[in-house]
Amino acid sequence: MSSVTPASDFVTDTMGLVLRLEQRRLGQQAKAIFEAVESGAATVHIPAFVLAEILYLSEKRRISISLQTVADHCERFSHYKELPLSFAIVQSAAEITDIPELHDRLIAGTARSLSLDLITNDPVIQASAFVRTVW
């Protein structure tokens, strides 16, 4: 992917969003996507489980951002969209047999159920035959 088209939609995993909000290093494609979202040229969907993981990691002081940081960022940039966990997403995740960790499967299942690319640097998810990834 060399550029982001105006109608581009993506799903992000936890570390993709965390690294963006902590202003840490991102892959070239991921950086371009987040910049496009923040300029209004693309949309990134945030699975509910990403928010739950951010809550957990923040409470354990393993990341510097909080749920409020995410809320403020989403309010500032309206092309970030929260995605609730649904039965269809759980069904899609159930079909993913090569991602062992449940939370990662649910996040990947979100992208798969929407037929969208998943922004992730996780090598297990990137190797999955069930989801397309960008980084």
C-alpha cells in the first residue's frame, strides 16, 4: 500500500493505537494511515477489546496513556470510531485457528468480520491466514 485513499477504513489493534498516542515509532504504512485519519481522509475502527486492553495496561502502568487519553483523541479526531463487541465478531474470531490468544483473536475477528485490514505489529497476527494486516 503506497497511499491511503479517501474512503479507506481500517481496524487497529491495541499496540497500534497505543504507539500512535504515545508518539512512538510506527511502521510506515501505519503512520500514514493514522495521519490520514487525523486529516479526515480515512477511518480507523477501534474494537471494544482494544479499549479494555488499554484500561488494563494503563492500570498496570505498562503504558503512559489512559482511557481518557483515547477519549480525548477520538473527540479531537472524529474519524476514529469505536466498535462494540458483537455476536458476529465473536463468530468470526471463532473461525480463526492460528491466533491462540483470545483477545488478539477477537481484535482480528473484528477486522475479519468487516473485511478490513488490521493495523498491527504483532507477528502472530501478521502471520495469520485469516486476516490482512498493515504495519
